Amino acid sequence: MALTARHLGELFDWPLALAALGLVVAGWVGLLSATGATAASRMQGLASVQLLWVAFAFCAALAALWLPVRFWYGIAYIVYGVTLALLVLTLFYGARWMGAERWLVLGPIRIQASELGKVGLILALSRYLANHKVTMTRLSHFLGALAITLVPVALIRQQPDLGTAAVYLAIFLPMVYWAGLKNLHLFVLVVPIVNAICAFAGWIPWMAFCLAFVGLLFLIRPPVLWTVLLVVVNLTIGIITPAIWDRLEPFQQRRIQTFFSPEKDPLGAGYQIIQSQVAIGSGGMTGKGFQQGSQTQLAYLPETHTDFIFAVLGEEWGFVGTLAVVGLLLLLVWRTIRMGLVTNNRFASFVCIGIGSMIAFQSVVNIGMTLGLMPVTGLPLPLVSYGGSATITVGFALGLVLSFGLRGYE
Amino acid sequence: MLNGEYGTQQRRRSAVLMGAIALAFFVIALKLYMLQIAHHDEYRTRAEQNAMRTVPVEAVRGRILDRNGRIIVGNRPAYTVGVIPAEVAEDVERLDSVFAPVLGIPRLVICSKVRGQHRRLHRPLEVMRDTPFSAIAYLEEHRHELRGVVYFVESRRRYPYGRLGAHLLGYVRELRESQLVTSRDQGYALGDFMGQSGIEATYEERLRGQKGEEYQEVTVSGRVVESLRREPVRGTDVRLTIDLHLQQVAEAAMDTVKRGALVAMDPRSGEILAMVSRPTFDPDVFSFVVPPEVWRQLNDDEERPLFNRATMGTYPPGSTAKMITAIAALENDVIDTNTTFRPCTGTLWYGNRRYSCWAGKGHGALNVIHAIEASCNIFFFQLGDRVGLDRWSETARKFGLGEPTGVDILPEDNGIVASTEAYDRRLGRWRWGRGEALNVAIGQGITLVTPVQMVCYVSALGTGSLVTPHLAAGFIDADGTEQLVQPSDPKAIEVEPELLATIRHAMILVTEGARGTAHRSRVPGYHVAGKTGTAENPHGEGHSWYVGYVPAEDPVIAVAVICENAGHGSDVAAPIAGALFRARLLDGEEPRNAEGPQIAQGGGIGSAEP
């Protein structure tokens, strides 16, 4: 395919590309603060390493842009298989890091297989759902899609990385919805998840959930069989959730407890959430200025270069800066989902929905965490957080979206 | 673009999806508004508080003075060198190569310390304590090249007289982790010094003072821009009853002794004038981190140099207990002062056992006074048999034996007073013979006493009252006002004064009589009352004892000396006490005494004559 002026002028999604570029710049500025001259010596030099990762991500995006859609359609299941193999390898040879095994060490390179696995899942699910014979009104087809999702989730649950596993489910749900899942069925799927979260939170949130649930049942009035099933399943979840609690890893329990009451553990895990809120709140309207954030520079903030980079930006660039980042992320997600709507290629459409959901979910969970709205999960902020595997994965994914824009009308 | 029914459906679905995502982003924006705009002030304050740090300021420990205000334990400055990790981050290796040789520490120690620190990067990281002053001078000269290196002055114990009084003064030592568990509530932190024995431990609360605090406001780079200080409160000085001159004399006299102890006390008030234990140790080795080999050496030494024999060493009293036997016999009318028993020929058969006198040829027939003078065992064997164990122990308890004296350095051993009950407990009922009463009468058997108990005992013989021995005379605040220690009132013992006068007469004869055993404790111009003893023990030669006081008619100093395995009391212990008596009465300097009567000069002993 020859790149013509028409391609660059009309079909190339400039807003999407510029939003991505803006986020990369914002992340790099944050990284310079987090690893600046006054910060810890072990982090110095990370900013230049991140430039290398961005360069790799750019190459991955170019590769995605260069190759035709049918190529990705053709190797979708192969990519999925390779990422599954990497996850299995991580299970056996993973390096311990921050209380969880997430890294696969291959010579000098450390790969976070769960990041690459997201692309594998999106490609495989898209190819499966793009088949015209597959319809979400048939339970077997729905279970097929669920199986494709649950295999990597199960491998990640073993590692254990609850946050990343949640991203896989967050990719799955919008994609099956896009494939034609009925509202009622979506309701059946989503309600138990909300139920479980409320049951973790305690009795009062769970009672509130029950009230809302009964109200919605009256509103939707599902068939009798469905109603009975819904009630039974949700009651069971409400009862067994405390039992599941006991089987969680201690650090997972701590994170969830901390999320619900950070002040109870101000020196442990709650410390991170409190200091992050203080950092963002003290930034005010315009922030304290580049490398002037005391929370960041005096090392009150943990993991400033990865999980809590948004807090660094919030402290040093204020409300203006955080709104800009949130706006760029929303723009990115919107352009991606819009691409899923406008493209003529059914496979490409699903890929876009998957990528858009992934970016949206990770953004909301990561930013929500720094604001105290979500538990601490260790999910990176796409394109902004430091990290090789994640940056390259998102870069490649956005390359695919841009490629669909160029080729979607063929 | 999708068309037809499918297209409409997908447009609706994308709207639902985008709507949900937009809602989540809206919630985030709302929360951002709450944090950064609505509650900005609150969080700004908290961030500013984070930029404040509190640094504890150590209080200077109180000094320990002798009774005349001379410093026995003082303080000296000690320099601790540290590095601020954030400021040395880049060139820690260069710093290490330059500075490690100056400090005389191995290379890469600084490197590994700095690299191992990931939090509190702006707080100084301790590199070396008690840095030699030459290194501090180097640091001052090369300030500009050694960015991030800081030093601060701490206060450490100074012992101007070295090992003098090591046991009574005690030592301070850095808190160990195990001690911190129990002492954190009292405001101690790791690295703080705490009194571990002797006066340092007893008066720890007064000596340690109160820590101050410095509140520092720091910039993003950790530089201090403003600081506020709450000054520490200096520890209270403790003035002791110890007389430095007497202590020095005692230390010098005891230097000839391998193991032993000495306590000198004012018998009127219980003020301890000198206290020595041998072998001794150097308290200065604890002032900084104690090398493990030094600690092990001090603890494993069989001679136990850290053990205060003056309060914790227990010994059979030997012949120094004969006054108890005599008083028990006289007050129970077993004998009178003229009674004589079978003459001493050097041996006595009791049952099928042979008991012997220390003088092989024998002393002949003696009354009780001359029996004390000559320390005749044969007389006291026969007396012991008539007095019996229980009357003996009743008298011994009147003099405070078998219970703690209440001296203000801990711990203190109770000792044991021999009695029927004590023997039953120790050896079992019916497992011991009546012959034990003979042993007890000459201070052997199971009776055990500490030197501090013995000085109280001999004081009571001299004054007729039992006092509480003590070392603290007063506490002097930073502003110089002194709070005096009120000693507890002397408690009169239940023994007839005439009887005590008889015993005193016998004890003077010990020093002055023809057959006396303590001639070497004499003081020209004064009558010395005393008694020697040789405590037999399973570890070799007898322990050499001496107890006594002077002047006999109005005592101002009482002394108890024990020299382990040193032979006869008259040869070793008595001369040491004599040196102390002479120093107290003949050397110009007199111990300061707030209320006590002036020392009577000279004078005969007429009143003590029977």
C-alpha cells in the first residue's frame, strides 16, 4: 500500500496520534520529576530508559501500521498462543517483584507477559467474534468467548496479579456487548460483580446493593426463570464473599482493606493513598511547578515513576495539568471506539472496542487509585507510567487502530 | 461506516459504552476538583506539615560528683559523622575513596550504606561515631569538596579518674533492641544511652534529663530553611556521699588485692565514703559501641570484673561474727564476762569430731573479752554449743544480716543467717548435727554475708543503731540548687548499751592488746575497734576479713574489707582498713558534713573499760 496525501490528510487519525504523543510527553515530564536530581539515586537514568521504550513502542506502532488487517487476522490465534506460553513460562520462571511474580527474564530483557497477553486476548477474541456465525444469543458461543478470556486470567490469577486479571475481564465485557449481547444478559453478568464489591465493603453497602437490585428487577421485569436465577446467584455471592476473602493473598487483603479505610493503616498501605491524595490536593489549580513538588521530592510518594505518576503530575502541574491528562486519555479512548464504529472491517471493529476498553479501564483504575476512589492494584497509566512492556503494548495497539483508519474503507 | 439495522444498533451500543466511560472520567474530574480546588487548602497544609521534620536533640547527661562537688563522672564532646544520601547520590564513590581513609574505615562502607537507603533521603545517615578530632578538622578544611557530609556533636561520658569507683558508679551503654521493647514508652530510642548498673542505673531518671526537639522546615531539596527548637533539659547532677580522697586511698590499697571488696561508711548517717570491688573494669569502654570481643571478654572472665562484690559478693563472715556469738551468750545469760571454759590447747573433741583453734599451741583459759581479742576458736566452740543456733540467729538478725541493707545500688544479695530452719531447708531435716552450732559460732557454717552488710553490722556495734547505707547525698539542678537526700533515721538495735560497751572494749583490745590480731589497723592518737577474720572456704586459702571503726568511743568511719583467698585477716585486710582510717583522721581534708557533730579528738577509753 502506498501512502498517499489522502491517507495522511483525511484517513490518518491525527487527534488520536497527537493525544498519544501528548500523554507520552506528560509521562516523561512526570518521570523527570520523579527521578530528578534530588530524588533517589537508584531511579536516576530511568527517564532516558523510558525514551528507549517509547522508541520501541513507536517501532511497534509502525509495524502495526505497515502490515495489512488480514495479516493480523491471520495470526490472531498464533499471537494469543504465544502470549499464553509466555504466561505459563512466567508461572514457572517468573522473578519476584514487589510481592508478586510478574516478570519473565529472558537474558537481559524482562518481559511482563501479562501486558503482551492483553493484545493476544484482544486479537483472539476479535477473530472469534468477527465470525458471522458467532452470535451472543447462543450460550455456547458466549461460553467460547468466555473461555478464550478465562485461560489467560487463570494464568495471571496464579501469579497473582488481581488488577491485570481485572483488565482482561474489562476487555471481555465490552467486546461481547459489541458482539450483540442482550441488555438483560449484560445485566446478569455485571450485577454479580457489583454485588461482590459491595459485599466486600461491608453490610451497609451490601444492603444498599440489595435495595437497588430489587428495584432494577421490578423495572426490567425479566422472565420468571431469569429472576429466580438472578436472586439465587446474587444471594449466594453475598454469602460466600466473606469466605473467598479468607483465601486471598495477605497483600491483596491489605490492599482491599486499605482502600475501604486508608486512615486505619496510615503507615502501611494506607500511607500510599493518603500521601497521594495530599500530593494531588496540594497541587491546587496550577501546581507547584516542575520538580517543585515536596511530596514527590521528599519521597513521601511511593512508586512515583510507575503506579503513582499521576500524583506527581497532580502535585506539580495542578488541576490544569490533571484535567489535560484526563482529557487526552478521554480523547484517545473516544477516537479508538469511534474507529470501531466507522471501520467497515468487522475484525478491526472488535479490535478497536477491545483496545478502547483496555485503555479506558486502566486509566480509570490507575487514576482512581491515586485519588482514593479505587483500591491500589498496581495497574500502570497507559503511555504515562514508566515501563517497557506496557508502553510497547499500548503503542502497538494504537498503531493497529491508526492502521484500521487508513485501511478501513478499502 | 456501518449502515442499516446493524449500524443503528452498533451506534447505540457505542454510545452506551462511551457514555459509561465518560461517566467514569467525569467522576474522576469531579474528585480532582474536590481535591485540588475545593479542599486545596487542607491538603496544602498537610503537604507543608510533611515538609516539616522533627529532629530529637539529646539532653546532656547529669554528672556524678563526690561529696565535696568534685566531678567523678563528667561529659565530653564526641563527633558523629554522617552523610545525607540525597546530596551525595551522584558522587558517593568519589566521596568514599576520599573520605574513608580519613576516617580510617574500610572502603565501600559509605557506598553500601547510601545505596541501601531508599527512604528519608534527606536525613543524615550515620557513618562513624566518636570520630577522631583530626577527621573533623579535615572535614572543616575540605567542606566544599565534601558536599552532603555532615557531623554533629554528641555528649559522651568522661571518666577523669579512670577506673576509680567503677562498680559503684556503674556504666552507661547504648540501648539494645531487646531493652528497647520495654523502654520505648519512656521516650528511649535506638542509640540512646542508658545507665546499666550502679549509680548510673539507680538514678537514670534524674541523670538522663529530657530530650529536646528541633522542628525543621525543609525545601523540596531537603535544605533546612527554618528551624524552631525546644531546648533539652540537662540531666540532674548527682552528688555522692563518696569522699574522693578516701576512695583514692581505698583504690590504691585494694590494688594489691586480686579479688575482694571494701566498703567504708560513716556509721552515724550511713553515708558511704568509699566502695571498691576487685577486679575492676574500665567504664569508658561502654561509652561507644562495645566491640563484641570486649563484651565477651568482660562477661566470660572467670573473675567476673563487672560483678560488684561489695553488694553482691557473699562470704562466710569467719571470726568477725564472734561478736554476735558473744552478745547472744551475754544477753541470754549463758555466761558473764568472767566465765572461762576449758582452757584452749589448740584442739577440742566434740562427739567424734576434732575442732581446732587457729593458734596451734592454744590460748589457755580466757574470758569472753580476751577470747575476742585473741579470736580463740576453742572458747567460741564451747560458747556456741551452749548458745544454740536459734539464739545466735536471733542476735545476728538484730544487726541486719540476712536481709538487704537498702543501699541505693542494685542488685544486692540478701545473704543467709544460719538457724535451725535454714539448716533444715539447706541440708534436710535430721541431716545435720549439733556440731553445726560450733561452726556457726566462729562464723563458718552456712552463714553468708556481703561486705555492705558487714559495714552496717560493725557500725551498729559502734553506735548502737542500724543505719541505711546510701551513696546519693543530693541532686543538683541545672541552676545550681541542690535537693538534699534525707537519709532514713538510724534504728536503735535491741542490745543493752553496757553489753555493747563490753564488746567495744574487746574490739579495742584486738587492735591494741598483747594478743590482738589487728595491730596493723592502728591510728596514732585514736582507739580503733575492730575484728579480723579468716573465712575458710572450699576454693583454697581463707578469705581475709576485717571489720572495724574509729574512733572507738564516737565512730566517724567504719570499714569492712574482704580479700578473697588472701590468708589471715590480720595480714591483708587489717592493713588496708588501717590505711583508710589514717587517711580519714590524719589527712588534713575532712569530709564535709552538714549536720553531724565534729569529730572528737583523742580522748581516753576510760568509759569503755569494764
